[in-house]
Amino acid sequence: MNYQDYVQYGSLKDKVVAITGGASGIGEELVRAYVAQGAKVAFIDFDREAGKRLAEELGCLFLFCDVTQLTMLKSCFDEIASQLGSVDILVNNAGSDDHHKIDDLTEEYFNNRINVNLRHQLFAIQYVIEGMTQKGSGSIINMGSINWMRGRPGRVCYSLSKAAIHGFTRTLAQELGARGIRVNSLVPGAIRTPKQEAMWAKLDPAAVNQFVELQALKIRLDGSHCARLALFLGSDESCGCTGQDFVVDAGLSLN
């Protein structure tokens, strides 16, 4: 995808953008899109090698991080502020939609899934709001999912986390609005990524085509569709938008 062909948002140039889970999948597309806008991009990820390769290619900042370790997460955001300045745009993208059955659920697995998909988003927000408050502006984009809206079986912890993101996005939009900080969620549908393709190849290869059949728009979505919306939500063009869920699913959640 050539992001130089995208609409250019002048307000994004030189803005400090922090993206979690940015080394691959949707996160990689977000990194590429913001770099192409002239933003100062930092991203964190658990995949050290993929992160290094992407950062070297694009000339942006990569920091290795396990988002379930809050001390490490805080250190990464301190480093971003030290190297690039306080964050203007935070994209909470890191997460994992591993499948599991309620029968197999353990306390340990539950805690891990919540830490991977939910807890770090709240604390990442906490780490950037002081700088945003001082500037009187900021955009926070929390990555949700239509999974909880559709009630899909086999991933109850993931659905719980993503439903919670919908809830705290609205709460924080109210709490932080007076400081000039906007908080929205970007809600992807069936997005084609290498990880998703590999997962569905093992579980049910036919399900990939079923997604398109169920969608109102008969196109296969990829990370670039999410990146387009993330650029808008980060830019001043969305200055009147907060506390909202922006769904990118080609109409899949209509079913």
C-alpha cells in the first residue's frame, strides 16, 4: 500500500504519535500511514525482530515491550517523551484474539488475556494524558472489535475486553474532554492480516470467504482500511468527534 497516495492531513505533520502493537498486522499499517503523513512515530511491540526491521525501513522509533508488564510499558512511554516529546496521538492497538472455550478457562489464562487486551490500554492513556493536558489537546484511539457486538463463540475473554474498551472510551471522553483530549474507538471487522490468515487456515479455511458473503460490501478488508480512519481520528479534521465507536467492517456487524 502506497500511503503517499492518501489524503494528506496537514495537522499530522510533526505530531508525536505512539502506537502499541505496531510491528505487524493492523499496527504496521498504522505506523506506515502516520509516517507517510510526516508525523514523529514511535511504536512498541513484543516482536523485536519485526519491530527493528520496520523501524529501520521507515526511520521511526521502535521500543521492545511486553504490554502486560506495566513497569516496562511506563518506561517505553517515558522514553518516547524523552526522544520525541510528549505524545499528541495515542493508538492503543496491541492485543490478541486467541480462541478458547469457556470450559477450558483458568484464572491464569483469564488474567493474561485481560492484561494483553485491556489493562495496558488504560495505563497507556494514563501515561500520556499529562502531556496532552499541558498542550490542551490530544487524540486517543482505542482499538475495539465487532466480535463482542456479534456475540461470536469461542473467545469470551476477548469479547469481554473489547466490550470494556467500548465502555471506558465513552467514560474517558467525558472525563478528559474539558482538557481538550478526544477519546474514540476504532472498531475493525474481519481484517486480512498474515496472522488472521494463518489462524483461519487452521480453524476453518472456508470462514474467510464467509466473512465477505456476510458483509454488505463484498470486499476483503485489510489493515489499510483501518489506517485511513485512524489518520482521520488523529487529525484536526475530526476535532468534533469524541466518545464514539467508528466501525470499519464493510457492514459485517449488520448481521
